[in-house]
Amino acid sequence: MDEYVVTYKQLKAMLAQHDVQLFDVRNPEEFQAGHIPDSVNIPLGDLEKSLKLSPEQFQLIFKVEAPGKDDNNIVLHCQRGIRGSKALEIAHRLGFSRARHFKGGYSEWALHEVK
């Protein structure tokens, strides 16, 4: 499963290059309390139905382009990795086979970024 894990350094590089579709699967309250820049909040319980939306519906709801099943820059994350891992299973089951997750989640991000 390590091939599907993104490290903090890799995520920083992807964000710097604007080459990431970053989805935060935590609850809205957690997201509002702090989140990784450019991440889009799709709570884990809504992820499956959200990934099944048409590209037009997805963009209308989330204000970003819908991820494509062959995209290699989809990264899912949560607080510490448990929900992110479940989100990755959902994405892979729906055909987003190149999706990955930031295992350290917002907790690891905050250790490096939040002063």
C-alpha cells in the first residue's frame, strides 16, 4: 500500500507546483478549525456519492474541477490517517485507481506548518 501514500515533502511539492487535487475527508467542523491550503472538504460519509456525481454537478457543488479516474494527482487525507485510508479504499473501488492518501493527515501538516 506504500505506493499509495504521499509524504509531507511530496505533498508540499505538489502544492507548490499546483499539481494536486487535495480532498479533506474530515467533518466540516474539523475543516473549519484548520485545513491544508487548497484542500476541498468532502466528509467521508459523502465521498462515495460525491465521486459518482457528473463533472458538472461536482464542479457546481465543490467549486473545483471533478477528478478524473485516470488522474494521478488525487490525494485524500483526514486528521491522522484512518478516515483517509478508508477514503482511499472508496476511491479505488470507484475506479480512481491512481488516487493516494497523505497518511499523516492534518495532524502531521500542522506539526510542520502551524506556528
